[in-house]
Amino acid sequence: MTAKEREQLERWSRRASSAQALALRSKIILGCADGADNVTVAVGLGVTAPTVGKWRRRFVARGLDGLVDEPRPGGPRSVSDEQVERVVVDTLERTPRDATHWSRSSMATQSGLSKSTVGRIWRAFGLKPHLVDTFKLSSDPLFIAKVRDVVGLYLNPPERAVVLCVDEKSGIQALNRSAPLLPMMPGAPERRTFDYARAGTTDLFAALDVATGLVIHAIQRRHRASEFKKFLTQIDQAVPAEFDVHLICDNLATHKTPAITAWLAAHPRFHLHFTPTSSSWLNQVERWFGLLTDRQIRRGVHDSLTALEHDIESWIEHWNANPKPFVWTKTADEILTRLARYLQRIPGAGH
């Protein structure tokens, strides 16, 4: 070992954490140069004797170059950080001249990269220009107060009270396809004709108990205030008299008619809590309606309203046999903070 090599090894051995592998190899060679055997050096540095022997042989054969990691297999990187940044920025801040959104092909033409490279960049950054989602901002002047009221019922319900999420799923269609379904086969999904015959519509009133997941329901052919009043009476009979009843409802006009107001006045244990306008996501029964639609209605085939209503009744009976409540986890502050972040990204949303 020359004096110049020792000086370089000592500098490497004092390197910061980003080069600790090279620092360790330098300490191994310095220890061996001081006359220690492989086992002694290994014990002192907390490594194995074969590791000491490996780097000792590399140093003898190639000097300082032997301690540096060899190039990894594969071709050199062909896409620079600047090119990756440009693809990401263009995807987020620009649109092509002849389309509403970027495709891999149009971005490849724009950036000069291959379509597969563009696809890898988009996957790495979670960008999906072909997808679009929807949202709705509430214009309710009491939005904050209503969010806090409803979320408070979910997270801290009153004692000796039942909290029910109530709503109507109206206009459920009994649809019968014009030809029999083609069943699913290996390599082919179930297929059905695009046209169908309508056999009428029905309406489902539902009240979801947020604590147990049980559902009180009624199927009616109409959803006027009179039907809602009958459903309130059904809830009154189903909930034990010693409990108050807190109903979370939307702002449908039938929930606020004089007849409903009079009924509520005659039943003081009932308390209505309204979600903000355009905020159906705040009512847990909407999530339950989604399950009913996905599992029973959307792909169901019914040649009559009676058949449709029978299937809905059967599904609800099956649900109530093993109910599963939805667990609400977000506080009102978390919801409002997240909404504020959305508003900051929407031009003119604050006006």
C-alpha cells in the first residue's frame, strides 16, 4: 500500500452515511494493512471473515478501483430527469391541440419519447388522463353547521337514542331483456341484449340504523309526503318507545311539508337532521342503496313489478339476518379541511 493509497482510504473511511459501504471497505483494507488477520478485522468491524477476504483480494488485484462497486447490468439510462419532469408538467398543465386530454400516443409525439416510456412515467406518478370523476360542491349556506351536526351523530350519538339514516330510492325500474341472457363461459363474460322492456317503477323507503346496520324498509309505488308519513309511523312502531329517534334526511320537499311537520310535533321523540344540499355522500343509507343496486338491481331481470319487489324484499331480509354497520371515521374538521384543499385547486370556487 502506497502512502497515497492510505491517504485516500482514510478519507473514504470518514465519509458520510451516503457512502458507508465504501467507508467500511476502506476500514477493512486499513485494518489489514496494519497487520491484523481477517478474523481480527472482521470482529472489530462487525462483519464476517469471508467479507474481509473478498475486499482484501479485490484491493490486491485492482487497488483502490477494486473497492468501488462495479457497474450494474443493463443498458445506461436513456431518459433524463428533465424529460420526465416535462412529461409530468405537460400532462398536468396542458392539453393537446386536437383533444381534451392526453393519450400515450399524443404525449409520445409531444415529448419525443416512446409510448411505453410515457406509460411508465404516468404509472410512476399515478397519472391517468383517460379517467375523469365527478363531484358536486354544496351551495348550502348552513353547510358547515349541518356537517358538524350529522357527523356528530355518527361519532358521538346521544344516549338512549337510535340514529337512523333515512331516504327514498325512487324510480326503481323492473326491466326485462328482449332476449334470454347468454351465461358466462371461460373466456367470455355474461352477455345481454342492449334493449329491454319496462314493466314499471317502484320506490323503496329505507332507514339504516347506524349502530347495528339493521334496515327498516317499506316499498311503495309512490313517494309523496303521505307515503313518507306512513314510513315514519312504521319507524315509530319499530323503535322501542323508551328511545329517542334521530333521523338523518336529505332536503327533499316531502320531508318538510305541513303534514310531516304536524306529525313530528305530535311525536316529540323524533328529531330530524338534514344533510347539506348536494351532499348525499353524508347520508350512510346512500352507501347501502349502492350495495342493493350492485348486488341485486343493476343486473336483475324482472318481467313485473311484483317480481322486482319480491327480490328487493328477499335481499333486505338476507341483509338483516347478518347486518353490517358502516364505520364512519372522518371527523367534521377533517372533512372541512379536505374540502378547503379541493377549493384551493378549483379556479373561482371561492366566489
